[in-house]
Amino acid sequence: MKILVTGAGGMLGSALVASGAVGYPRRFLDVTKPAVAAAVLAEERPDALLFCAAQARVDACDERSEAVNVLAPAWFAQRVPTWLVSTNYVFDGPGPHRPQDARTPCNPYGEQKARAEDAVLAAGGHVVRTGWLFARGGRNFPSSLPARLSRGPVQALEGWPVQPTWAPDLADLLLTLPTGVTHAIGSAETTWADFARHLAGLMGLSTQRVQGVQRLQGLGPRPSDARLTPATLPPWQARIQELLP
Ligand SMILES: NC(=O)c1ccc[n+]([C@@H]2O[C@H](COP(=O)([O-])OP(=O)(O)OC[C@H]3O[C@@H](n4cnc5c(N)ncnc54)[C@H](OP(=O)(O)O)[C@@H]3O)[C@@H](O)[C@H]2O)c1
């Protein structure tokens, strides 16, 4: 079975390629260009498509990101069996949220992903919701912590429950092509402040380097509680040491 991955240069896409999927990074497949996409599908003839391309920087989402976040997954789902990687940010609070619960996105990113879910499901595709991914080389907050902690103090959110999820664990689950709407997230809860303190300890640094804060300057609206259930992927404590250099 041939499984094709869009957005293969990203954090999750790279993990999928490492696990055996055929990956197309953005420079070879811009998912917003139908002529390019049609040529790739004609050449590869995939049995399944894992749609990982996205504007995944939450606060960068606006009408310009609709092309990649909404229109492109809909286009692919009409042409090939498609699995959309979606987000816990389609929910607000209180959690934990079940797959069948009503979605109430509180920012453009969550709203766009919710519309993409509808389009993909309507075309006969499937949705896997996840959240708070981390991986070596990832550009997001948890993945960049080792470098930031080694440079000096780091501010991290206190009091906001997260379920950190090791991207390669999600990749392995995605390659089983679960049908319908699936929640796939790490089984242990923490806060970013405690996650960062744990990592500082593993790095031999003082946990005082982590300044727990209730709010971060410049951070746009976030769900008050975006926890998902069921939460079956390995707990972050079993994977966090993989971030170490
Ligand atoms: N990271 C998380 O915590 C998280 C949580 C829940 C859900 N997700 C979802 O998981 C999926 C993968 O996210 P990720 O964390 O791996 O994000 P990522 O590292 O930012 O990867 C996304 C990739 O999509 C690419 N891309 C953007 N526009 C594209 C286009 N027009 N055509 C083709 N590729 C394009 C990006 O390329 P450039 O870098 O060149 O822009 C990037 O390589 C996304 O659907 C995201 O919404 C992620």
C-alpha cells in the first residue's frame, strides 16, 4: 500500500517519512496548486493520502491560510482517500473532549481546521485530531526548549493543561489509517511550565530557569481546555529525553 504525505518537510511529515511513507515537502508539492497536485497524484497513484501540510502557526492563521488549511484538504479528499491531521483546537472548554463532541473553535486556526474536517468527512475521508506535538528538530515551543533553556531563562505557561505528544508516536498511529474521527494524543497531562522544568532537570540545569506565567505576551486566543479523550499514545515522560541533544 502506498501512503503519500503532504507537508513532508514539517515536524509530523518528517516523522511519517522516517516511518516509511512517501513524502512530498512543499517545494515539490504546493498543495494550493491544483495542477501540481494533479500531476503528483497521477504519477504516484497513492492508495491513501495523509494531509499534513498546514499553516500550523496558530497566530499566523487568517484568510490567507484558508487555501492550505481548508481548500487544499477538500481538493485532495475529493480525489484520493484522505486522512486529515486535525487539532484539539477545534474545541474550547471544558475538556476532555470526545470525538463526537460539538466543536467550538476560538481562533481562526481552529475554525479553519473544523471546516477542513467537514469537507474531508463529506468526501468520505477521515480525521485524526491531535495536539501539543513535540519532536527533535520541531520549531514549536516544546521542541525548541532544549536550545532555549541552554541559553537562559524561559517563560512557560502555568495552569493550562496539555497532553504533550511525541510526533513519531502519532506517525505510527496514522500509518494504521484509523477510520472515522479519531483522537490521538499523549496519555499524560502536564503544563508547559512543568514540562520545561522536567526537561531542565534532565539537562542538568536548575528548574529555576523556568518562569511559570499565567499569560504569554503576544499569544493569541487559545482554548481554555483543549484536552482530548481517549488519550492513548505514550506519556510524554517516556519520550521527553528524546529531545536531548
Ligand atoms: N504541532 C502541533 O502541536 C499540532 C497539533 C495539532 C495538530 N497539528 C496538525 O498536524 C499537522 C502537521 O503539523 P506540524 O506540527 O508538523 O507543522 P509544521 O512542522 O509547520 O509542518 C507543516 C508543513 O506544511 C508545509 N506547508 C505549508 N504550506 C504548504 C503548502 N501550501 N503546500 C505544501 N506544504 C505546505 C510547511 O512548509 P513550510 O515550513 O515551508 O511553510 C510545513 O513543512 C498540521 O495539519 C497541523 O495542523 C499539529
